[in-house]
Amino acid sequence: MQLDATDLKILQCLQGDGRMSNQELAEKVFLSPSSCLRRVRMLEESGVIKHYSAVLDTTVLGLEVDAFVQVTMRRDVEQWHENFSQALQSWPEVVGSYIITGDANYLLRVRARNLKHYSAFVLERLYKTTGVLDIRSNIVLQTLKDSSAIAPALLAAE
């Protein structure tokens, strides 16, 4: 899908505040409300806008531990990928999971209330999953940047 400058501005505004009214959005992107709504609906229907959500403050919610966990699997276990992929879907602590290049097979982003909770997750879930060979944890000490927003510069055509 080809996005023009107005589409990019709409996306930028909605990434900053997905609850803004159509009237407010239209004013920010210099469109009539009906034209703006038409464009937003087109972006939604085409799948560019996947869904809307709220960003929660994990500190306020009492989630003290944020960890990135590399998981390496044993290749001699039958259906290791399918089994691991299915198991992680039921783990609420895993907020992101990725197949990666390098020595490990997966990178997980794990949130936990505290180190005791995190330790229980690793020992009772990760290590007990069939096929897991190695787990390497990186505990976040301080977050410098954490955003799912995509900068308009990445989306602009060359």
C-alpha cells in the first residue's frame, strides 16, 4: 500500500493518542472530518492499523522485573518448535516472543512481579518445557527507550 504524507501524519497522530476524536485528528492533519474518517477507515481495512490498545505503566502495576531471555532448544527432540511455540502461548509472563538468528532459537520478553516470581517462571515453566537446552537471561536495569510506535521516516517512500 502506498502511503502519502497525510496518511503518515494520521498514523503518527494515532500512535501518539489512539483515543483522539476524529474531529481533533482532522484538525491536526488539515482535512475535513469526513475525509479524515475515510482515510482512517481505509488504513484500518487495509491492515495498516492493526488494532488500538492502551499502554500500561508496569511500575504502577507492580511489575518490577523486565527480562530478555534467550532460549536454545535441543534439535534431537521431535517437534521442538511446535511444542515450545504452543507452550509459550499460555505463559502470561511472556509479553513478546521472537524466533531469532544466532546461537539461541528464541528471544522472549518476560515481565514479572519480582525476582521470586521470575525465578519461579524460569524453573517451573521454561526449564520444564520439553526440548529446552539452555536459557540465558538479561534483566533490564533501566529502560532508555521502549516504544512500539513506528517513525514516519521509516515509512516514507524513497
